[in-house]
Amino acid sequence: MLIFETNGTLRIDHTLMIKSSFLTFILEKVHHIFTNPAKLGTKKELSIFRFPSMNYIKACTRKNGTLTFQKRHFQVDASIIKTGFDPNTYRFNFQVKTHILHGDLGAARKLFDEMPHRNIISTNTMITGYLNSGNLSAARSLFDGMVERSVVTWTMLIGGYAQNNKFREAFGLFVDMCRHDMAPDHVTLTTLLSGFTEFDNVNEVAQVHAHVVKLGYDSTLTVCNSLLDSYCKTRSLGLACHLFKHMPEKDNVTFNVLLTGYSKEGFNHEAINLFFKMQNLGFKPTDFTFAAVLTSGIQLNDIEFGQQVHSFVVKCNFVWNVFVANALLDFYSKHDRVVEVRKLFYEMPEVDGISYNVIITCCAWNERVEESLELFRDLQFTRFDRRQFPFATLLSITANALNLEVGRQIHSQAIVTDAISEILVGNSLVDMYAKCDKFGEANRIFADLAHQSSVPWTALISGYVQKGLHEDSLKLFVEMQRAKIRADSATYASILRACANLASLTLGKQLHSHIIRSGCISNVFSGSALVDMYAKCGSIKEALHMFQEMPTRNCVTWNALISAYAQNGDGGLALRSFEQMVHSGLQPNSVSFLSILCACSHCGLVEEGLQYFSSMTQVYKFVPKREHYASMVDMLCRSGRFDEAEKLMARMPFEPDEVMWTSILNSCRIHKNQEMGKRAADQLFSMKILRDAAPYVSLSNIYAAAGEWENVGKVKKAMRERGVRKVPAYSWVEIKQMTHVFSANDMSHPQMKEITKMLDELEEQMEKQGYKPDSSCALHNVDEEVKLESLKYHSERIAIAFALISTPEGSPILVMKNLRACNDCHAAIKVISKIVNREITVRDSSRFHHFRDGSCSCKDYW
């Protein structure tokens, strides 16, 4: 600071650090002013000294040839010094800045163009205005036209690109800056580093790191923190840990950055250990600390740890912080603790849009749909940003509930609030319409998406798979590859489901290779989908091999293995796998219990199923969902324990739905319980919406088996009146990478003569083995001879005959069927497997049936 003393001398206050060249420049100007007494006292000259950061220089006037100091003070404006003490340029710059601050960029540019003399400050001010308005091209145009640029100029433009997610351009500008011998300062480095968020940018971050060391900023805490954050964001935790270890100084931000990096990459134990280390070193946690450590607690599935953190939050008086409270809400919601979520939400001193989003999502995924919708109605009366409303969550609710009407209402609100432009909302709309079987609307929204990532492609593929349009999903996947959209683990999981449902082992293996090349093979969800695919394609050995090779496993993986054993009729290994999962330290989730209950149901392990259902509620404190009750009802009815099933249904917190009554009706057909079957059918037919033909077919079969053909006719008449059509039975087999589909009594195949010949030969040999057709399985009111002939040409038998004439002797045969195989076909294939000495696997809508040497893996055919 420059101060004129009372004795007329000029003193320099060294508490203000300025460059020597700049000081010399100021002194020359001051000398010039005070050696020109005619100018010294004028208002025009004195008006230039107004800048608070320079403190003041005491004004003085010359009287009788001597300097006299006035009592009033005035300040020196640094901007006028930078303009070379040009009042006109200073005034223009001030006016341009004023226009920009008022949002009038057009007036600012007009004034800028009319300036007789412009300097770096003039152009920097205009560039700042363009950057703040998002007009990068105009800012870059001004920048490119500058003859002289300062570090501030380069830094501003680098920051503009970084803030607009143009990381390559920001880094390219930094390289140009260095080539122009303009040394970046610590602000430039931190600004550039803030823009790195992609995994592919790790090499660029390393180059910036080299410049940090070269320029001597490797001891500057803010630069090191930014560098650490960039390594974490680019998923280079090894380099981040190395930098953290060698940082000469650390603060709360340093620990928070690495803690967040650990949490995002799933290194949960490392994150928690760092959290404890932070406490031991005396660093106090911040809101970011608690948010990161709670995220790690979610992934560890450790509710007690989260409760301990909650206590620490209260102790540190952070419970009032809405950011931390939202992290706690999210933690409890991810553990399905609805009671804790509701209690915390209504006790929070401050809530925001995120708070509502979390509790709405929590209620939705815990089957409290009405409560979630009521909370959404409350949210609409708040002043929170409507664009941040949980439209995506609500669209997911409607998608899963197949509620097209509510989905369209949410779509309308998203349009009104302009949230439709949000990527997540657009993707959710595609998913909702696809799941509601409105692929026209889904494709229109998909085509209008500004940013097409793998998410909307996956949503469409998943929609096709859920609707049974597996071939369409495969075609869409091929289009996705042609569009050069990189598939992720969710995409592979969906398309593998299509392969599993088509039982296309060849295509599944091709996708397996594709997943390996893409680098997603280590992903736990991709691996789990492969286990499921191999199991559903009848290759249980490959499924088990895939499971054993997975580097990490979670509940999803174990659930896939349990389901694989259940579908292949091995209930013992399914139960053993469940116990192994528990002993490995993983806590079973609701899907785990659903998988084991389905295994018990398919394999007739009723007592075991009752025990697991009991432990689910009493030991693990899970509230059974509708699907758990449905599985229990199915298990009891399959074993003929209809009274117990009715008692269980009476204790349910909700009314039996279509799935349960259909299961009961199917079991009544097996056990010939006509009375109970009639009651189940009445419940089904009284439902407003019942488009599935299965209940009608089951009731019709019950009447047909009892010889009540008049009632069979009534059921078929009811089907016609309600527009319900029976799904035709068909079977398919894959031979030399081609799928051949057959329906009952189908004579259209080009090799039908050879197939018929094989069936005749098999029939002759089967009779010698003691096989007698079961005409009760031919549920038609026709002559006995016609019934027996129709059994011979059931779709699975035609498919087996074709496989026998098309494959080498001794090779295994896999046949898929869309409906349940009848008892007669089950008995016939047993005999065929012995005659041809081959392993024959038939997967129907129930499960896998492995036939070999005249026996079947199924202990009982349900």
C-alpha cells in the first residue's frame, strides 16, 4: 500500500504484495500527477482513484509551491491502473460490465464494438458475459481475435468448456496455453481439473499432474485436492491413493474426496477404514463425509453400521443439515426400512425435493403405491423445483403396475414442467410405454431423445423381452450395435433373458464372448445373467462353471444359482446353495426367499418351504410380499393341501389375485379337485380384467377329464364372448444354429416324411417296452382311436423326432415348449430316452425335465 506521510514522504506498506514492475508503473504515474500541479486538484483527475482493495492515498494540493495534505481520503481503483490511467476506457469497461450484470448482453456487445480503445479487461468482461449465458462459440470467437491474452483470459475460457462438459476442448485449450509460453497459475489448474469426469481422461489428468509438479504447485493444498478428485472421478483409485499418501498437507476436503472415490467404486471397507482414520487424526467430519460413508454402508448391507452413523450425525449436530438427512433417508430406504424413513422424514427440520424423492421411491418399492402418490400430490403444492420432481420414479411405478392411464398423466405433467427434456425422464417414458405394450409411443419418444445412451435402448429391449417378443429384442440389439451404442451390464442382462427364453444356447455363447470383449464379464449382474441363461438353456454344468469363475458374487448371483437348480429339478442342491449363501456372509433378500420358495414348490419340498417362510418373517424380519404368498399357495396346492392354502390366503394382508387363483385352478386339474376348481374359476371369471386363457383352459380340462362335455362347451363359449383366445402349444429345437418350430399335428415341415417315419418306428418300439398311451390326456370329445393318434403328434414328440434324424447318435437333445407337457408325453419321452440311448431335456412352462435310460429327474410329475 502507498501512503503519503505528513512530512511529505511516500511510504510503502509491505503488507500488500505486488510485483516490482507493477509498483514501478504506479510510482511513475503518481510522480507524473504530482509534477503537474495544474491537473492535480481537478475532479477529473481525482475521480480515477476509487478501488477499495488498494486502501487509500491521501489527497493533496500544492499551495505556495508546497504539498499540503487534505483531511479527506479517497481510494485508488485498480481497474484504472490496468487501463493505463485512461478514464474513457475505464468508463466503457464499467458500462459494459453493468449491462452484463443486468443480463443485457446485446447492449453490452454493442457498446463493446463502439469502444475507441479496448484492452484485455474489455475483452475479458465480454467473454465472461458470453460464458455465463452459455454461448461458448461467441466467447471463443472473441478469444481467438485477441492479440494479447492474460492468464485470466485462458482460465476463463477453460472454465467455460469444463462447466459445459467439454473436457477435450478444455484440455486442448490448456495445451495451447502452455505452447504460447503462458504459465498457468493455481486457479487455472484447479479450474481445468474440475472438468475431468470420464474414465477415458485419466491420461490427461496425469499430464496435468506433471505440470503441477513442474510449476511447483504440488504443495498447494487446493491444487492437490483438485488433482485427487480428478483421479477419483476418472476411476484411477490407485493413483489417487498414491497422491493422497504423499500429500504434504491434508484437510477435510482431502479425506472427503478419497472417501467419496472409494464409495463410488464399491471399496466400501476401505471407505469406512478411511472414515475411522480421519477421526483418529482429528479431522472433523462434514456433510460430504457422512453422505459418502452412508453410501458405503448401503452397499455393505449393514443396517447396524448405518444406525451407528446416524447416532454420530446427531452427536455432531448435523441432523439439521438437509444434505446429511437425505443421505440417512436414502440409507434406510435402500434397506426397506419404511418405518424409519417415515419417522425421519416427518422429524426433519428442513426438507427439499430430494427428501420427497427418496420417501416417494421408498414407499413405491415397498408396495405402498397409494402413499407414494399421496406424497407426490403434497409435493406439487411446495415451491421446490418442479423439474426435479420424481417423475422417473413414478413412471417406473406405473410401468411395473402396467397403469397406462396414470403413466400418461405423469407424462403430461413432465411436458408442462419441461422435465420432459431431462434424460432420466425421457428414458423412463420409453420404459413405461414399452412395458405397457405401447411400442409405437415408446419408439416415438425414443427417436426424440436428445441423448441416446444405452439406457433407452435397454428399456426397449427389456420391454420386448417382457412381452415375449424375443426375436424383436434381438433385432433391436443388433441395431444398437450398428448405431455404435455401447451396451452395458443391464443391456446384456436383458438380451441374455431373451436367449434364455428362446433356449438358444448358440446365441447365448456368442453373447458370452461379446460380454468378455466388452469388459463387462467381471460385472456381477452380467455374470448372474449368464448363470441364468445357461441354466435355462439346459446346460447346468456351464451355469455352475460360470458361477464358480465369477470374481465377486452377491445375492443376485446366488439367487440365479438357486433358481437354476430349482428349474432343473434338483431341490437338494437349491437348498444347499441357499445355506452356502448365508454362510458366506451374505444376508438373503426378499428375492432370495422367493427363489428358495419356488424351488421348494417345484420340487415338492413342502415342509422345507414352510420352514423357510417362517424364518423369513421371524428370523430375518422380512414382510412377505404378494409373490411370496403366491409361491406358498402354489406349493401347498401342488401337494394337494388345499385347506392349508385357503387358511394362508385368509391371513394375507391383501386379497388373492389372478396368479394365486390360476395356480389353485391348475392344481385342482392335477388332483382332480372339481369342487375347489369351480370355486377358483368363479373367482377368476368375476374379475373385471382377465385376458389370460390359462384359467379357462384349466377349467375346461377339468370338465373334459370328468367327461362333462356340456360344461366344456360353456367354458369355450365364455372365452369367445370375452375375446379370450387359447395360446396354441408349440415346441422348438435348435439344430445347426437354426431354430425349428413345431405345433401339434403340424405337417408343414419340409422333412415331415422322415419325421413321421421316425415317429412310427418309435411307436412300434415303445409298445414293445410296455408303453400304453393315456387317452385321458387327449381332452377332446372324439373317438378313442382319434385321441391316441393325436397324442402321437404332440409338438414336443415331433421336435424330438426331428432332432433324432438331424443330430449324431448319442448327442443330447434339448426341446423347448411354451406350455406344460402332458402326462402322456412325459411317460412317452421316458421310454424314448431308453430306446435311443440319449439324454433328452424338455423345458416346458413349468421347469426342466431331464430324461435318460427310461427315467426322469423329476421325482413326481406335478
